[in-house]
Amino acid sequence: MFFSGLLLSGIEYSFSRKYFHPLLSKKLFSIPAGLLIALFALGGWRFQSILPDPTPNDLSYYQSVENALLIATISSFPELSQQSSVAILDAETLSIQGQEKPVSGKLELRLPGGFHLAYGDRLALEGSIKPVLSKGEPVHVSYLARRGILSRMAYPQITTLSRGFGNPLVALLYSAKENAYEFITSQMPIQESSLLSGILLGIDQEIPGYLESAYRTTGTMHIIAISGFNIALIAGLVIRFFRRIFKPALAGILAVSAILFYTLMVGAEPSVVRAAIMGSLAIPAYYIGRRIIGVNTLIVAAAVMLLLNPMLLWDLGFQLSFLATLGLMVLADPLLKLLQNWMGGRFSEKTNQTAMPFGMLLISTLCAQFAVSPVVLGLSPDLLPYSLAANLIILPLQPPLMVVGGIAVLAHFIFPPVGAIMARFAWALAAFCNQVVLHFAKLPFAEVRLPEASAWLAFGLVLVVLILSTLRTIREVEKPSIPAIK
């Protein structure tokens, strides 16, 4: 099918009347339909290529083996909490009944809370190797399997053979992350430190259960996770700071480097990678004076990520990030123009200028929540009546919380007393966010159960609206610009 698509695309491009072709006539696409068929076929091949097919050289070949001795190195930033210690390891050798053989593959290690694990620790593990997937279970149902982790060991006997066995650059990033986390937890109570650590560093495993439930009930859980907002803020701050010192090209390179540094440090979750790719593409385009077409950039970012790991199609973070971004891109501008037109004839210019930021926040929140509603309702068909109000109160606080918290962490590395002072301001902002969320979560009817079919109804409505809005956006982009008459 791949070669058939290429052949068809060649025929289309050579012999079709491009002015009447549904795709070649569009400036935004200008591609033959046969090429789309070829790309879909290539995507199918890529998906099939990553399905597990273990050989004797793979760790997953020896699943369900008892009393195995495995030598492996920690290759992730360990998730350490009071309840558990979890890390991902790269396998090196496996010994079964005294016979040692080299193996490759990733393994999830789970230990009780209190174990000190660090990136680059080389460990000897003695215990049972268990599969992540049950027999016949598809790969996409498991979060670990979607990341290529097919084996796990829980509570084995453990011996640390050596330390510092990983990549020095990654070790430096993780060391900075760990030091920042220790500083945050030392400066404020667990409720506020867990919130700030989640927003800045992507470390949210210590957030108390009641607080996590309150954020979920009020539809504000998204502020705890690292998102595109973090990337945009970092890129903007770096560009504003460095363009006053360096030439534009160097400032752009530094901004892209900062995005890459931050993405690697916080763990490269799908939502962060998507935002990092889009931000990295937008920065050079801005400096060379090219127009940024958000839908195109989003599609490129998603295509690159799916090329590297097609299993992301089933990843919740990827789905929410993609849909929320698409909703903002194709719905927010038309609604904002309607609001401006409606307010323009009813209120003074000063009133409109004062109210417009609140209108933008309201519209952006509604668009993002509407776009992700099929996924959210599919997880739990609940209506959250106070979600909009809670978001409108705490979302404006996220930029100052990130900036003040980030300055506190940076100041801690340079001059600790200043970092401690700035941390007090971050503590106050985080505490206010927590209290707002807890207040709304305790109100009556904070969660209203909806019929199970709500997710499918939302899916149909969102699909129709996004398709029509995307087509409208494409038509707006393709409108010829009319030169000004002098």
C-alpha cells in the first residue's frame, strides 16, 4: 500500500488539474492524496514494528522466572515517597540456576518506601521477574508497556554494586532536580511543597490524597502536571532576558536550549514533549519573520512523537494535551472576536480593555475543557459544576507562582538566603490555590453523575465542532492578503 500510495501521488501531481484538486489547490497543504495513503501505510508499518517479539537476548523473554539474579542500572529519575520507591532499570546480565547471559530491556523496580535510589546506581536484584502484560493482553492497555517496559520486579533482594554509572549530563540534570525538590520540601508544608514541586519539577507523588481528590473534583488537576504553559513561560522569559544581552539568533538558541534542558529535567512526559517541539519550532520561525500556523505546528509535533512511539495514541497525557491545544487554536480566536464585537457596541473602550483579559481567560478555559471533555468523561462520567469558577480563580495565579517559585529555586543555588525569602511568597500563593480548591470541593453537588453514554455524546459534538472550526481556520489562513492602498 505504501508504494501504491507513492505511485498514485506521482500520477496526481503530474496529471491532475491542480486548481481543482481538493488538496493540491490548498496553500496550507499542497500535497497529493496518494501521499496521505502512503503515510498512513508507513504509520501502520511503524506501529507493527514496535510490537514486542522477544528473543533469548531480551529480558522479557524470561518473564515469570523465579529466583533470578539480574544486574541492571537505574535509567530514570526514581519516584521516592513514604509509601514506595519506584525506578526504571536497564538490564545488563541475567543469571538463572547459575547460568549467566547478557540481556537487554527495561524493567520496573518497586521497593518499599524509604529506599534511597539514584540515577546511575548499578544494582544486583534477586527475585521473581513478572510480566507487565497478561497473556494475550494488547500492549496499549499498560502504561509501562506503552513505554517499552515489559517486565517488573517487586520487593526483590537488592545489593548496590556501584554508583554514578549513568550518563554524566543526565546525572547532572537529575541532581539539580533532586536538590531543587529538597529545597522546596524544606521551605513549606507538604500540601504546598507537593503542589509547587508538581508544577515546577513534575514530582507530584507526595501530594496528599485528600488534596489530589479536591483538585480532581474541581477540574483543576491539570495545573499540577507539567504542561505547555510551563514551556511557553520559560521560553518567553529566556528570550526576553537574553535578547537584551545577545543577538536575536543566539537568544533563540538559548531559548531552545532552555526548553530542551527543562524537558529532560522534568522527565519528558508526552504533554511536555509536545509543547517543547511546538515551542522549539515557533522560536526560529519568529526570528526569521515567518508566520506561525498553530494547527500545522501541532500536527508536526504530534507526528514526530507518534513516529518515535505510536503507542502514545493511547496515552492519556498525549490525548489531553493534543485536544486542549487544538481546542484553544481553533475555537478561542473566533469566540474572542465574537466577544469583542459584542462588547464593542455596548461598553466604552476603557471598560473593554479592562474586561478583555478576563474574557480571554474565560474563553480559553471553556475551549480547553470542551475539547478534552470526551476523554475526561470517558474516564469518569461526572459533571463538575464548580470547575469553571475554580479555574478562573487559580489559573491567573499560576504565572506568578511559577515565576516566584522558579526564582526561589534558582536563588537557592546562588545565594540561599534570598531563595528562602522568595520561597515564602511562593508558599503563600500555593496555599491560596489549595484553599480555593478545597473550598469548592466541599460545596454541595461538587460532582454530579452523568449517564455512561455522555462520553460518546461529547465525542460526537466535539468532533463536529473541531472539524468545522479547523476548516474555518484553514480558510482564514488561506485568504489572500490585500495590499494596503497608498
